[in-house]
Amino acid sequence: MQKQPMQKKPVVAWALYDWANSAYATTVMVVFFPVFFKEYWSAGVPATESTFWLGMVNGAASFVLAVLAPLLGALGDRGGARLRFLLGFTVLGVVATAALSLVAQGQWQWAALCFAVASIGFWGGTIFYDSLLLDVAPKDRLDSVSGLGYAVGYLGGGVLLAVNVWMTLDPGFFGLADATAAVRVSFLTVAVWWALFAVPIFLFVRERGAERRGRSANLVRESFGELINTFREVRRYRAVLFFLLAYWMYIDGVNTIQKMSVDYGLAIGLPTASLIQAILLVQFIGFPAALAFGWLGQRISPLVGIYVCIGVYAAVTFYATVLDSALEFFVMAAAIGCVQGGIQSLSRSYYGRLIPPDRAGEFFGFYNMMSKFAAVLGPFLMGATALLSDSSRLAILSIVVLFVGGAIMLVISTRASSRAGRPAEVSAAG
């Protein structure tokens, strides 16, 4: 089959948005905010109290966003306004991230609120960013373009994180008073980075077949009605339904492994500097690995790549039960870096093949809803197993159930999408 032409400028502009917002994911979400919240903003506050309220604020924000994700996607589709929604969430995230640099010591309530709002901007924008993949990439290039997005995201997030870590280790070189000032400035650099590199997507990406129907009140009513109709007809999209179940299970396992890694590193006595080095290792290995899995998906099959990633994650879970040294921890981090971008990018591109292109925003709303809810089952499994077995190693091992279950659901989805031995095109399964 002849390859469809691909315009490079929109693809590069689209991928640069991942470069832009990944700085928030690495510098703020993963590294500096958790530490700074405990050691600076919550100074003098009982740890249990600050942790409780931080969890409540951010948990509520995540839940609301997860519930609204499909409706937001439907609104973007019906109004031809996915880029405008992306701009709105980007501005929200950038402003809230910049505001973190202004929060004074002891004001943990304001820090928690700013972080929650910035996270809504980050995750809300992802709904529309993911759906725009179908606008910039031909069907035969979905895997490589999706992989490119994650690859430059890992590289961009890693580059700025490395600079921010350098700032905290040698603040005088940057004209800063101390490490505290460096962290505060780091939040500001993330906001500027996010805003600056987000500009190209709004200049060079255009939605295909964008429709604008009526005023906002009618648009909300029509979008909500279409969303309800999709819920009613979801059984017609059997391949999509089973894939979302598969994705929910194995990405829950991925998320749990990510969270467990840092906690486990602390548990075996690794210093914070070693953990940050491991995070950087994941970022920079993730860059070429995501590109490689994009090539694999395009040349062979995205499903093959997803199964490989699930297998590696299952093996990493077994390995985590026996590691007890810094060297072994770095080996685990390297293995995760090899597949983390791959499983994310190929899941996105394969899902893009299954859904109706004219309802990409709505269906990616469901996709991102599953992503947000994919942080429940894994921790529950670990907690229940630890309680019953009194063993942290068996608790970690319980996560394998999610990878096995996800693989089984993926097989069912693949069979549901097959017709007369052929992969189904983007249509409803009968």
C-alpha cells in the first residue's frame, strides 16, 4: 500500500508540545514538588496532616478531571475546538506552575492548590494533545509519530531536569543564594519552558474537518447527548472496549511500578541524589527507546511492541523482589527506561487505529479517563497482599496480575477487531 504523505512541520510542532509539558512531569511532579512540599512548604506541620490534605486536594482534582475527560473530548470534537481547549489548559498549567515559585515557606495549602490546578492543566491538555495525533499523522505513520512525541518528551523533560538539578547543586553558579532559591526558580523555568515550546503546535497544527456548531449552550447539550449515545453504543465498539480494559490494567501496573521504584529505593537506603540520577537515566534511555518502539510498531506491529513491553515490565516486577543494592536499582531503572516510552506511545497509536477519526477527542477522553483511574488497583493489590502475607516482596510481586490480565484483555481486543482474519479498520466492531 502506498504511504500517505506526511507534512513534517505539523508533526514537529505537535511533538514539541510533549517536549514542552514533560518538563512539568519530571521537574515538578516527580522530583522537586514532593520533596519541597515536605521540607519547605510544610515545615512545622505534622506530616500526616499535610499529606492528608495534599492527597485530598489532588485526588479530588484527578477524579473530577477523569470523570469530565470524555465530555471535554466530545466538546472539542463538536466545536472543532480541540486546539482552543489545549490552549486553555496549557495557560492554566503554566500560570499555576509559575505561581508555585511565589508560595512562601509554610503556606502548604497554597502549594497544594497550585499543584492541583497545574496538574489539571497538564492532564486536561493531554486529552486534546493525544487526539491531535490523528490530525498530524497519516494512518500508516501513527506509531512512528506517536513514538517521536514520547521520545522528544523524555529528552526535553530530562534536559531541563538536569539543568534544574545542577541549579540546586551549585546555586552560586547561577547567581542564586541557595538550593531553596534554586528550586523556586526551577518552577519558574518549567513554566517558561512549557509556554515557549507549546507555541508551535498552535501555529502549525490544524484540526482536520473541524466543525463549529452553534453557541456554547447548544454545544454543551449536543456534546453531552453524543457522549450518552456513545455509552449506549459502546458494545458496538468491542475492540475499543476490551482495549480500554487492557490498557487500564497494564498501565495501572506501569504506574504502580513507577511509584514503587522511588519508595523502594528509599527503603533500601539509597540517597536522594541516587534516585534523581535514576530518574534522569530513565529519561535519557527513554528517548532512543521510544523512537525504536515507534519504528517497531510501524514496521512490524504495535501489538508486538506492546506485548514486549508488558513482558519486560512483568520481568522487572519479579526482579524488584530480589534487588537490594544501588547497582541493581540502576539496572531496574534502565530496563524501565527501555520500555516506558514504548508502551505509552504504542498504546496511543494502536488506540488511534481503533477509533472513529471524527470523534477522536471524545474517544481519547475515554482513553485519558482510564489513565487517570489507572492508579487504584495496583496500590490496593500491594496493600492487601502486604497485609495478608506480611511481606513487601510478595506485595510487589502481586502487580504481575495486572500485566497478565492486561495481556489477556489485549488478546480479546485483538480478536474482536479481526474480521475474516484481517485487522479491523477504524470502525465499530459488529
